[in-house]
Amino acid sequence: MKLTSDERHSLIPLGMGSSLLLVNALCRSFLDDFWQGFLCGMALVCFLYAFRTLVLFFKRNFGNYGNS
């Protein structure tokens, strides 16, 4: 199954963000506050990038095909 460009640009950051949150949760006792904040911040950036990509995708599709 081949992913389209829009799917890649939204699914890859979602996977990366989820992985960063998983590492943060599993290694919480080994990480100091800086690294916990860094991993959460990077996950937030990944999720925001994926959200931006989805918004642009829907905006482009509504522009091409209308609201119906």
C-alpha cells in the first residue's frame, strides 16, 4: 500500500510524536526535568505539524470540490 504525500506528512509526525511520548512515559524515572520537557515539547511540535498538514489538506479539498 503506497501512501500519498498528504498521508505521509500527517502520519509520520503522528507516529514520531506518539513514540516520543511513549519513551517519555517509560523512561520517566531515568530522565531529569529538562529531558522530560524536551521530549514533550518535541511531541507537541510533531502533533502541531500533523494538525497543520490536515488543516491544509481539508482547506485545499474544500477549495477544489466545494463544501458538499
